[in-house]
Amino acid sequence: MTATTPPSAVTEPDGNALPEAAIALTETSAPAPEPTAPTHTQASQTVSDNVHNQRWQSYLKDCKELIHLVEPLEVAGRIVKVTGLVMVATGIKMPIGGACFIPMQDGGRVEAEVVGFDGEHLLLMPQTAVDGVVPGAKVFSMEVTETLPKPQFGRPPRRRAQDRARHFPVGDGLLGRVVDAAGNPLDNLGPILTDDTAPLNGRVINPLMRAPIEDTMDVGVRAINAMLTVGRGQRLGLFAGSGVGKSVLLGMMARYTTADVIVVGLIGERGREVQEFIEQILGPEGLARSVVVAAPADVSALMRLQGANYATAIAERFRQQGKNVLLIMDSLTRYAMAQREIALAIGEPPATKGYPPSVFAKLPALVERTGNGARGEGSITAFYTVLTEGDDQQDPIADSARAILDGHIVLNRSLAESGHYPAIDIEQSISRAMHNITSKEHQQAARLLKQLYSRYLRNQDLIAVGAYQPGSDPMLDIAINKRDQINAFLQQDIDECAYMQDSLQQLANTIA
């Protein structure tokens, strides 16, 4: 047999085996083999793996899209009773003030708000007509999208029930727009372009943190600037019957005021008056820096109530931005009547002339949201119109409003019938902040003109029949001589603007 050399043995050219050290040295110094190109089989495997990954990624993407299409489980109640303005629902738990909706068979829906409960039954007040609601109709809660608070306004986290309630658009995107009580545009100018939202009920301001009333607010009306000077952050009532000219006076203040922003709340007015106020009284100049919230008389009581709160919420947001706001609400009486409708519908007993106690609790809660904000913020100067039935100044709403406001301006029907516009009765009107924001000379001049005006009115019958003898009363003699000047001073055309300095100069010339 022929002997073979082991495969691991290394031999010299002469056939002799090399020592182990030499073998190790030879293996160390041998060059590394060059990498070989991937074979056809390996390349096919790589392409197969990529296609496999792409298929899985596409499948997972489709699953993710399908997950978003899955409807979450919703808890629904059902309608068991509809009586008048109130719907009764059961099978669902919601807090007072919570929003819900009832889907209709035709694809629409009726939105409602929880205004009370009776045991396990919820009392719902619909925002629109309930035509089409059937027995057993489902009731769903309206989810609220949580948004982060914006630090530039110092908004606190949403810990209150009101903060978790529905939010409505506010901010600069509303300037020049006309919206309804739900924030939907009414002017056919497209959607509201704002991301800023706020709840209907703002936070209560600590009374010790409010800035005092120190500056005057120029409203452009001579009789008010001179005789009933308004302070920035003051709340006043405009007391008048129907057809005395309160809407025209409000429009004059809206056009000629020096406020940065104007918020107008037309609550419970006729639909025709809404358009007239915007186009003829407010005008394009006033509308450019205004926000109009319209909740006319033909909408539900809940929407009228919501419209007043929404207008106040818009003004509050501008105040947080450091702006001086003029809030005009026409009218506070319609707001009280809307609350009366709701309260009586859910069974609250009437107290004073048919008004339940909750009405007199709602009025100060709404009014106290206006005024000056904390130091460093802006202000809300508010004018609320109060309808006096039959020109009765002792109407319960008028009497309650007079007690919670910082002054009242009374419009006299007899002055309006005689062609005296604006028909401001300076005898019955007063501004409670005037003595803090005006000079002594201004106060003395206004007091003297008021005395002359009052003295003439009290002796008007004697003067008319010729029973008064000149010289009997020196003050009355002055009043008779200056009667025409005083009337001309107190009257003002709708297109005339009288700024503060001009008003004070004319006041001085009138009594000189």
C-alpha cells in the first residue's frame, strides 16, 4: 500500500515535513481570501425578504386605517316623554348643563341641554323645534374635545364642570362677523377662522383683584359724556319702553365709542330689527370692529339664554387680551324672560309677577362677569337695555337690574313724542361712577344744568298759562332764558358725533 500525507501536513519541495512553528508562520502570513460575489440564490432570497416586508407593512397600514373606522361603544338613553318645552330622557346619566342630541329618522338631529333631573329621569330643553321626535328616540351625549390651555392667556386647566362643557369660538377671528347663539355664522361670509374657544360660563373674578374704575369711556353722545359720564369698566342699564329710540342710541354709542372692540348681543329681538341694526344703525364702520351675536325672538328660550352668555364669553376673551371692550346687550329683559320660560317649564314655582327665583339669581351672575378684569387686563364696559312694561320703572326686572348695575339711563316717552332725541331723562338718570372719574368743575357744571332743567319742568304749567311773574325765582328766570340752549345741548342727530372734550366745552358754554 502506498502511504499518503495527512491533509493538514505541509512539506518542503524535497518532500520533508516542516516543523509545527513553520507551519504556523506560513498560515499567519498567508493572504486573506477575497470576498466572493453573492450567488444567484442569495440575491433571490434578499428580494424575497424585501417583498415579504413590504406586504406586511401594507397589511399593517390597512389594519390601522380600519381601526380608525371602528365606531366606539356609545351609551344611549331614550326619550320617554315630551311635554311643552321639556323632554324627559332615561337610561343615561349626564350633569346639569350637559349637551346631548337626539338623532332623527330623516338624518337630522335635535340638540338639547340638561336643565334638571327627577330621580333617574333627565329634563332636557331642546335648542330647536322637536318636530319628528318619536317615543323611545335615542339620546346621545355630545363628547367634548379636550384641548390644551393656551399659556399666553393664563388659562387654567379644565377642572370645573363648565370647562369640560361645550366650547364656542372666540377671539379675533370673530371681528366683523354675525353669528348665532351657537357660534354659527349668519352673514354668509364663510366659516369662522379661529382656533380659540371658550366655555359659556367664565370664571368668577375675585372682587379684591378687580381694577378700580379710574378712566372715562367716550361714547360719542353729548348728553351721556357731559351729564352721565361713563367710566371704563362700568355697567349701566338703558331703561325704556318699546319704540322710544334705545336701538338708535345703542348704535350711536357703537359707532362713536373709543373702545377697542364692540360686542353686540341682540337677544330676543325681532328678526327684522337684527338686520336693521347691523346695516343701518351699526353701519360698516361699526361692524368692522364688532362681533354681533343674534338670538332673535323666534329661537328657543335656551338659545336666547345661551346667546347672552356667549356674547359675554366673547367679551371676556378680548378682555383677557388686554383690550377695552364695549358690550351692548339688547335686552336684559328678554334674557330674564327666557330663563322664566325654562324655569316654569321644569316646574319651578313663580315668585314675583310670574318670575321664579332663579331669574333673580341669573341676572347678577351674568352682569358680574363684565366690568374691569384683574390688574393688567382690559375692561368690559357694558350697556344693558331693560324693557319697562308700560314705562313702569317698578317692574321686577327693572328694579332688580337697577340694584345690580352701576347706573341707569332712562329714556322718556314724552320726550320722544315731542321729537327730543335721544330721549334721555337726565332727571331720573344717574351714573354712580361719575364722581370718581370727573373733575369738580365738571360735576358742578353738570349739577347746575340739571337743576335748571328740573326747575323749568316743575314750573312748566305755570309758565304755559302765564301765571309765573318774572323775578319771583332767579333760578327759574335763568332756566327760562336758557331753555332753548339746554334742549339743543341735550339733543343730538344720529349722524353727529360729540367727543368728550367737545361735550365738556359745550356744557360750559350752555351754563355760562
